[in-house]
Amino acid sequence: MNEIFFKSLENGEGLYQIKKATKGSAGFDLLAAIKNEISIDPGSTKLIPCGFSIQMPDGIEGQVRPRSGIALKNNVTVLNSPGTIDSDYRGEIAVILINHGKSIFSINRGMRIAQLVFINLPTVKLVESNSLDSTERGSGGFGSTGV
């Protein structure tokens, strides 16, 4: 098991006992560590602080992903989904939310706004080559295999 260290920041004090919503949940809930309500207008984005920092071992990536309920009911999602947190980043975890809906979306302190999933990364080495193996698909992409 990998240990990931968690440090509460001043704006996150009293907010977290970082946890998964259920035993089978893949992600840990990310909460809005804000003092006052923040509104996101339709078509707009906001960076929402989460009030903590983490330390992950090399070979682990943190992925910030949307919450399905907020996406379905409000058309609000994580803009750069999934947002990547690198193992050497020590700053505050924050979420870029975008409102694709037609109504203002309001966020209050402690609201569950996204989720954080940890992924093991493979060790890879990119090797330059003059040719690549042929496949049936070839260079077809962007819908080339049908709907």
C-alpha cells in the first residue's frame, strides 16, 4: 500500500477528514475550502481551493475528476478532466470548475465539488523509431471506427 501524506491548510481547517463516500468508492471527496459563497455564471470557470496539500510517492498520479451528480443535475464539471496532480507538486489542491448549464451554480464552504483518484503510473521509455507496426485501424481516428 502506498502512503500519501495529507496536510490541512489554514482555509481547510476543520473541513476535512478526507474520505471516500462509500467503501467501494474509487475517489476521495474534494471539498470547497472557501469562506464565502462562490457563484459560477453559465459559460464561466472558477478555480476552487480545497484547503490541503498532498505528498505522493513517485509513480503515483492524483486525478481530479468530476462528481457525476453535479455534472448530471447542473451541467457543471471539471474543466481539465481529469486534472493531473504530479507527485512532486506540494501546493494547494484546487479544482477548475466550468458551468456548461444555463443557470448560475453556487458553491458553499464544505460542498463536495469533485473527487480525487490515485493512479499507479507505468514506467515507460519513449524510443524513437523510423517505422511503426501496421494495424487494421492504421491512422484512422476521431470516429473512424463508427458510432
